[in-house]
Amino acid sequence: MGSFLLLLYLSCYGLDMNLSNEALVALALFVAQGQPSDKEIMIKLILNLIVKE
């Protein structure tokens, strides 16, 4: 569900994501298994992966 919402959010703002389906699943599992205390680190990592500069 979270992966779908991420894709929906990105498409609403016209952002392109350069991740394969497998990478998206890996990120979803990474976030699901992560500790709440590591939330900020996970957000920074995901943003670095999906944002083009």
C-alpha cells in the first residue's frame, strides 16, 4: 500500500522515479522492517534514491 501511495504522490507532482519494481519492493521491505528511531535516515536515503539532481 505504501509503495502505491509513493508512486501516486510522485506521479501527481510529475516526478519520475528511476527505480525498478524490484528496487521498489526492496525499499518497501526496508521501511517495514526498520526501527521507528531510524525514520529520518530512511527518509533521506529514499529521497536520495528517487530525486534527480
